[in-house]
Amino acid sequence: MKLISLVLSSLFVFTGCTVSEDMIANKDLYCSGVYKGIRAVGRVATEVTTGVAVPDVCETIDEIVEEDTEGKSSET
């Protein structure tokens, strides 16, 4: 039970509602296999226990970078 609590706690630390500039700059670290695996376990545990689906931070980073790139290209 403590393990699940620890995983869920770390889940919210890594996948907050916002993605910071530091996370975008360090995407290679946050999206490495180890961290992705840990967050995947946390997301599954959260969804099974609460029914709430938590998005993957790597997908969120990709969406933000894509939107930012599209916004900059349309400005020029």
C-alpha cells in the first residue's frame, strides 16, 4: 500500500497541470525509458483506483512544442 501511495505521489510531482520550460528543455531526461515506465505505472494505478486518466507528460511536451513551432512559423 505504501508503494502505491509513493507512486501516486511521485506521479503528481512529475505530471502537474503545467509543463515548465525546464521540463521542455530536459525532455530527454523526463522522457527516458526509466521515468516513462515509472509514470506509466502511476498512471495505470491512478486510473484503476480513481477512474481518472492522467495524460503522459511527454505527449504534453510534444503538443506544446508543436503548437509553439506552428505559432512561430505563422508569425513570419
